[in-house]
Amino acid sequence: MKYRAVETFWEAYAQLPLSIKTRARKAFRLFWQGAQDPPFHSSFRIRKMQGHPDIWEGHITRQYVFTFCIEQDDKTGERVFVFRNIGTHQIYRNP
């Protein structure tokens, strides 16, 4: 399983409160462990975004969410989870 984050994800992550960054790091460790065999860990409440068929959403807390898409590595055929954005529900405007 491969992962990467786009620049806008890291920019948004840098703006998060420290307590949310800590929770996000713990959550992503759990995500990586469970991503081998979806469905994902139930605590993330992951689902496809309405109106964005190729983008998924998940929850860090009730107020903080992240978005990602799943691509395929051209060379290996492996799935690549691409983290797009993280923040409050306002990120749904620009997932």
C-alpha cells in the first residue's frame, strides 16, 4: 500500500491546532494499518463524497475531516492513497 499527500494537504495540516495534529497522526497510523483490506476502520466513517465520485472523506473527530482519492501506480499496479485536504467541514467546498 502506498500513500502520498498533495501540497495543499500539508498546507492545511500546518494550520491545524496541535491537539488535532496529534489526533490526526494517530488516526493515520490506524488508517494505514486498515487500508490493506477495506472497508476501513469504522472510526473514520469513510465514505465517497457526494458530488465527487472519485473522492473519499473520513473523520479525525466530529469536527475535523480529511479527503483522499485512490489512484493506481502505473509501474506496480498498487493502490496509492492520495491525501488531498484536511480540516473542518469547510474543506468540503474544496475537497
